[in-house]
Amino acid sequence: MPRVEKKVWAYGTFIALLGILVILMTILFEEAYKPLSHGKEIAVSLLDHLGIAFISIGIIGIIVDLNDWRKYFQQRIADTTLARYTRVIISTVDHGSWGVRYHGPA
């Protein structure tokens, strides 16, 4: 496994485990302070969603940063950029903005 992919796995795993830790701490907090007031219920809900977000970010980070996906996105961006600039250049030539009017094949 290349060095970059090891860092990606380490980062994603750390973030996902942090999310699991937040969820577990939320469960402990919820059990320790029953019954919960409205403010504590909001805090528990917020922490629960934050934990889920960390887990999601960790997993998605691993998936997107893997080498195959990185190559895929680089190719898509290159294709999109090339297509846009090609259209701009053709439009510029067709409208004669360069001082030379294109009249088609002679």
C-alpha cells in the first residue's frame, strides 16, 4: 500500500473512530443524566448527529481519496476543462474577436 493511501486510511479511520467515541459518550451522558431537560435533549441530539457526521466524513474521505477515485476525478475535471476551453476558443474564432474572420474551408 503506497504511503499516501496509508495516510488516507489513517485519517479516515481516526475520524470515524472519533465519531464512534462521540456517540458512545453521548449514550453515557444520556444515561447518567436521566431525565433530560429540553436543553440537554438538544445537546444529546446534536452530539449524536455530530458523531454520525464524523463517521460519514471518515468513510467518505477514505473512499474519495483512494488512488482509483482520485484518478477518476482528475480525468473528469480535465475533460470538463478541456471541453469548456475548446468551446470558448471556437466561439472566439467564429465571432472574429481575434481580428481574423473564419469563413470556412476555401
